[in-house]
Amino acid sequence: MDVSLITGSEHRSLMAMIQLLSIFCIICMPIEVMGKTGNVSASSTRPSVVNVGALFTVNSVIGGAAKPALAAAVDDVNSDSSILPGTKLNLTILDTNCSGFIGTMEALQLVENDVVAAIGPQSSGIAHVISHVVKELHVPLLSFGATDPTLSALQYPYFVRTTQSDYFQMFAIADLVSYFGWREVIAIFVDDDYGRNGISILGDALAKKRCKISYKAAFTPGASSSVINDLLVGVNLMESRVYVVHVNPDSGLKIFSVAQSLGMVSKGYVWIATDWLPSLLDSIEPADIDTMNLLQGVVALRHYTPDTDQKKRFMSRWNNLKYKNNTGPAGFNSYALFAYDSVWLAARALDAFLNEGGSVSFSDDPKLHDRNGSSLHLSSLRVFNGGQQYLQTLLRMNFTGLSGQIQFDQDKNLIHPAYDVLNIGGTGSRRIGYWSNYSGLSIVAPETLYGKPSNTSTSNQRLYTTIWPGENPETPRGWVFPNNGKPLRIAVPNRVSYKEFVAMDKNPPGVRGYCIDVFEAAINLLPYPVPRTYVLYGDGKRSPVYNELVNAVAQNKYDAAVGDVTIVTNRTKIVDFTQPYMESGLVVVAPVKEKKSSPWAFLKPFTVQMWCVTGAFFLFVGAVVWILEHRINHEFRGPPRQQLITVFWFSFSTMFFSHRENTASTLGRLVLIIWLFVVLIINSSYTASLTSILTVQQLTSRIEGIDSLISSTEPIGVQDGSFAWNYLVDELNIAESRLRKLKNQDEYVSALKLGPKAGGVAAIVDELPYIELFLSNTNCAFRTVGQEFTKSGWGFAFQRDSPLAVDLSTAILQLSENGDLQKIHNKWLTRTECSMQINEVDDSRLSLSSFWGLFLICGLACFIALTIFFCRVLCQYRKFAMGGGEEAEVEVEEIQPARPRRPLRSTSFKDLIDFVDRKETEIKEMLRRKSSGSKRQPSPSTDGQASSPA
């Protein structure tokens, strides 16, 4: 945190000169050094006194809190026997008096006192200068108030920051901006090292959140109220209403005083202050009502320090500190804790340094010597010999102080940076959450989260309810239209065709059409007014080039483009589009002719595969039924030729359910029932498909789609100004010589009718909404061929990062949900319905994939029936073959009368086939007689009683 540098005053200049002369006199005086030997001061034992310097503005918000804290810390160190035993810490405090020049001079005076460490300064500007001095003299500089992030650079090795860097504070502000959904902020800051460098980090932090600083409002240190008034008046004319104030605590309230007089601390405004504001408010005892009235609804960050017992004890003794300066601001704030811990850090590190064998000694710097009779006596500035070792000892310290854990990371920053997020209201402030670089925004104290895995995801961020300026509990939108009297300049394409979408109108607002009605309806849903004026883009003689229209918006010639603007990749790189309000995509339109019916049209309902499988199943089912019926049904017996004819006749007659043969077996009937069901479905499907093919008008075109169009060399028509030209050339590599620009629908019709041979085109490539309207207006004389080969949509184009694009996207979605978008569509784009694409016969043909389930069921039924049948036959044959002797031989002779007699065991496969070919009644009779003959076999009288052949 910094203070303003007071310059330009004659009184100040005179005082500065007096103090400078005093410093020069001091420098010229001889310097006493204990144990001085030659040019080197050394001590073989612990020194009895060690000098430590402090440099800050005593009469300031930060200095008033730091002075008693520093003095109390020195007393506590000297009274603690466990730290620096036998050595007294001597603190020298010099006042910079809010002057960079005086601060630098006093820094030189301070290091003349052979200090081992310098505490301060609070000004980042002075810290930059002094860091070069202490680097040369090897004296560590412990700063409890200089928060400029650039001081952590390697350029300043001896600068050690004992407070939090503004680097982390700016990332905390970026998280706040992102959490509340804002996209842009205006930075108001003091134009010095502290202000500029902090705001620079804020810009980087916001960029990581896809946000930005839209304007940087800087003012000089110590600027008057009139200067600040002029600055805020200009800021108030801008779009953003989110202000980040990064200034000094001693002059920061002046900004809010002027802002209140301008009405800028009211509903709709957002003010975010860095840690300077809580430091100021904490130091005011008691709270000033007038001051608090200026700050109602402001959100501010304050250094987070854990509420430890050590901190509570220090705060309880604050009012009793005898070193407290009652003549100036001395209220307690977080910088008192950092100042107190800085002394203890120096003491603990010095104790460790001495315990490790280090010695407090100084030597002359050969680089510093007086020249040309100069009276500055630079040779009196001496180098701390153990400075490098002492610096390393400081950086590895690890202890718990009043402000929390004192430990440095590899960038020399204190670990676990955290801030309180405060919301000012009433006569004080309330904490609405915390921020740490470990977990982001949270309502849980940071030290509670350190034991858990780090989680900075967006879904994990949380704060309590915030009350904004104007006692507004709702999060402000964060932006308004610029209050400079200029309405939005909206470019509208001046089309010469398809004027249903957008066209010029003589009545206000000067334009009309489907796109205009959608835009106006969306605007009316916004909770705030949008002043606007429509500007026609184009000469009216030909449709404008839409890429040039979008580029004009990106170049700030217009604020937005409203019309039939297609959302494509190269356009989204330079402008922001709203949610699409109409789907679009490129299609191919070509002339078509009626396809004449073929004499073989009756074959088209089925594919070749379907025909083959169906015919095969007819024969297969006929053969299965013949096998199952042959033994018991006389209609399936007879000479081989007759039986073959029967199989074919029965197979194909089932197609018409006209088979004359009856089925007698149970298995045959089961197979036939299932097959007739399959035939019924096949017949119905065939009839329906054939009816469709013969009755529906079939159209055909030489162009089948975009692929056939690319492979040809014929000319292609493209709408004038459309992005289709660039797409065909850049993406599909079609030669520009093949493309023809067409201005209106009449040229569309003429070019398609002429054809490529007569100077026309083979097809037209255009967007789907235009083609739908074109086909309707031409009574469906043409058709689209192939499929839509791109997917896109129409949207309204705005300049990059325009918040209006987001709000309008929400409004368009609302129009779609409540049906208003469809009503607008029906108002402007009612058209004759016609088939968009030509009919493809192949798409309606029935394939095997639609019937394989039926064929599978039928096949399984046939397989099961055949399995049962053959199992039954084999059982019969086995019973027949079980008998032996003459009876068996006689039975075989009955079945095979023409063959010589032989043993039954030598029967062949043909014998089995002959057995199967016998009638079922004959087989049963033979088995019956065989069974009865076996029963009479024991009696000799039955030997010769064999029944005659049947």
C-alpha cells in the first residue's frame, strides 16, 4: 500500500532543501564504529547492540498504525531472553514525510548507521529506489507496506516483502468479477508505480477469466477534487458500471465523495476497492457516519489474518501501548500486524545468523568514493559483510506471527495469501466470504481448507448475499448503454431478393421483414431500453456481401448487424453472435424430370437378395411339407415325377393360399400355419410397396448431390453476396470459373431452365431458408438433391465482448419457448408445402433386413418339425430291426421282394430309405404282426403261421 507523493508546493520544496542540508551535515560528520580495525568492523563475540532502521511516513494511515507496532515489537524482542541473548535491538525510525525525494535521502542516512536490516518503506515508488541502495550495501529491506508486484523481480534481490503482494489481490478481484458474471471493468487508480503495476496485473488476471479492463482512469498523486470530478464524469459516460478503485488510503475517500455528488454510488453501479479502504476504515476510531454514507454497497478486500490468541492479546493491549502517537492517525489496521512481524522476522533471523557463526561487520565499498571535491561523503556508506548470509537466513524463516504463518516461497512471497471479502453497509462492514489462491472464493476460513485438496473450480466458488449501492440485493448487470446521446448503429442488409427476410421500408423504423420482427421482439423482452437506429447497408442494386457487412461491425463502423447473417467460423473470430434464431445450411437445387414407369417395375418392391431368399424358402417349405406328409397323405405319393410336380405346385400355390393338397400330419400343419403367416406379411408388404412405386410421381435428376456436383465440370449457381461462394472455393476446392453469381429468383429460374449447355447452370447451391421460399414461389418446379451438407444458423452480429449479445440470446430462447418465434415465422414465411427432395426408389425398396426375423422363425419351425419326424422314423426302424430269424427275413422280403435274402444286420442305407418310403399304415401293421408273432414263438404250432404280405 502506498501514500501519495506531495510535490509542487513551495513550502514543501523549502522544507525538503532544509532537510537535505541537514542530511549532508550528518554525512560529513565522523562515524563511530564499535571495534573498528582499519576499514573493517568486526566482533569476535555477539554484539551488545544491533541497529535496525525503519523508514515510512509517520503521519499516514499505514504509518500511524506501524509506528506503535514497531516500537512494541522491539520492546518485546528485547524483553525475551530466548531471542538475541546479550544483544539489544536498537530501532531507528525516520519519517519520509510523503516525499519520494526526502524518503530517498533519509534512506541513505539510515544505512549510514550500520543497520543490519531496514524495515519499510510503505511507498512502492521509494521502495524501487531504495532497493538499488540496499542491493549495493547488502542490507535486507523488509517492507510491510510496499505491495507493488514488480518489486518481487530478480532485479531487487535484497527486497523482502513481509505483507501480501498485490499480485494475489488482483487475482482475487478477477475472481470476484467472474463470479458475478461481469465481462468488463473500469480501473480507477493513482498514476504511480503502485497504481500502474497493480492495474497491469489486474488486466492479466481478468484476461484469464475472459474479461478485460475497458478503460484505465488514472490520476496524479494528490490530484484535486476538480480533476477527479472531470475524470469520473468521463467514466460515467462509458458502458461499464463496474469500477475497481486502487488508490492510496490517505486520498481515496475523495473519489467516493466526488462519485456521490455525481450520483454514481446508486443502484446499477458496482464499486470494488482494494485493501486501502478497509485499512482506512479500520484506522478511524470511532466510525465516521459521513464517511460510511459515501461507501454504502462497496465491496472491498482486506488482508486476511487468522484470529489466533496471540493476535487477540496484541489487539487487547493496543490502546495501552505507550508508544502510540496520539497526535496523528494511529488506528489499528492489518499493517500494524505486518510491521510487528517484520521486527520479529529480523530478530529471529539475526539470532539464527549469529548462532551459525555469522558476525555483524561492515567494510568500505571501493565503488563508493567522493569525486571532484564532492561534500556528499559517499565513502561513509558501508557494506554489511554478512548481508548475503543474513538474507538467506531471512528467507528460510518459518514461524507463526500475528499475521499468520511467516514463510516465504521460491518467489519471496509469503505463503498462503488470503483476503477477507467485505461488503460495506450501515455503520460498518460485514464479511461475505474469503479469497485464497488455494481455493478461490469461499465462505469457509482459508486455514480450514488447507488440509483439503485444492479446488478453484467455478462450481466451488461461493459468497454470502451482497447488498449493492442503492440497497440493491440483486447483482447489477454491470453495464449500460453509453450515456453519450448516441443510439446503437444497427446495419441492415439492403437486399434485392428474398425481401421477406429483410427489406427497406418507407415507414419507421425504415426496415421490415422476418429478421427485423425477431430482433424487435427480442429487444422488447430486455429489462432495459435499447436506443437504436437502423442503417441500410448496400446500394439496393445488388445484395451486399455479408462478409464485408460483418467486417464493418468488427471495425466499429456499426454496433451490430441485424438480418439474415449466417453464423460461420471466420465471422465468429471477429464478432459475437447471438443464439441462432433460424436453422440454416447449404443444399443443392437442380432441375428434375418425371421418371417414366418401367415394364419391370413389379420387381422393384424387393431387392435381389429378398427375391432370392423368398424363392428359396418357398421351395424349402414345400420340400419340408412333402417329407412330413409323404408317409400318411396319399396326395403326396405317386411316381417320382408326379411327386416333384406336387412339391413345386404346393410351394408356390401357398403364395396365393390356393393349394389344393390337404395336410394330414400335425407337424405338417404346424409348419404350414407358420409359413402362411410369413406369406401373408410378405404379400401385404409387396402390395404396399408396388402401389407406392406405381402411383407416386417419381422424379429424377442428373445431379445426385454435392458429391456428384463436385466431380463434374458444369457451372454452379450461387446467390450474390452469400458465404456459399467462399465455402465452395475454400472448403470444397471448386474452381471459381465454375461459379455464377445470381441476383434474384428470376435469375435462379432462368439459369436452371437453360442448363449448362445453353449458358445456364447445372444446379444452385444456397441456404435452406432461401431454397424453401424459392421452391414455394416456383410451385415446386425444382427440387433439392442429396442431403443438406452444412449445418449452421442465422444470428445477430455484435462487436466483440458486447454484453447485449448475451442478453439477446436469452431473449431469443424465450421467444422460442413461448411460441412467438414460430408466430413470426408463419407471418412472413407462409408457403406452399411441397416435397423438398426427389423421390428415391431405392430408398423405398424392401430388403432382407426387414424380414429376416420372419424367415428365422419359419426356418426354426421347419428344423424342429424335421427333427421330430426323423427321430420318430428312426425309433420305428429300430423296433422293426430288433427282431431276428425267419420272421425278420420275411418282413425284409416284403419290403424288398426283388433282392436275395440276407441277414438283417447287413441292411444298407437304401433299406432305411425304402423303409421310410412305406406308408405309415403298412409300417404299423408290420410292427403289429411282428409283435403278435413274437408272443406265439414258444409254441411249435405257430412256427409256420406267417401272414401273407399286405
